[in-house]
Amino acid sequence: MIRLRRQREDTPSPDKKVCYNGQPATEIDRTADFVTVKLDDGTQPSVRPDRITTCTCGGRGCKWA
């Protein structure tokens, strides 16, 4: 019997929490040139990767990790 494995792209990845301009955001998509994030107000800007930082957002804005 031959079993086929699922490709990793088929499984949804967990949302990655990041900071954009000092605001908590969720990374939605990433390419070599742009990162699309979703902000708390529902907007989804596409920005340069150097504008995104990793952080922990404890409800009071972003704190650098």
C-alpha cells in the first residue's frame, strides 16, 4: 500500500504576531519584497519586511522581544 503525504503548504500556519509602527499586528502573508499584516482596526497594509519587528503585545502596544 502506498501512502501519500500531505504537503506542508496544505496545512494552515498559525497566525504570527508582529509589530508594525508600534502597533500589534498579525502577519498574513510574506514574500521576498512585502509583508501583509492585519491591524486591530481591520486594515491590511502591505509593507517592507524591515518595517516589521517581532514583539509581545500585552494589550498596551508593542514591547520589543
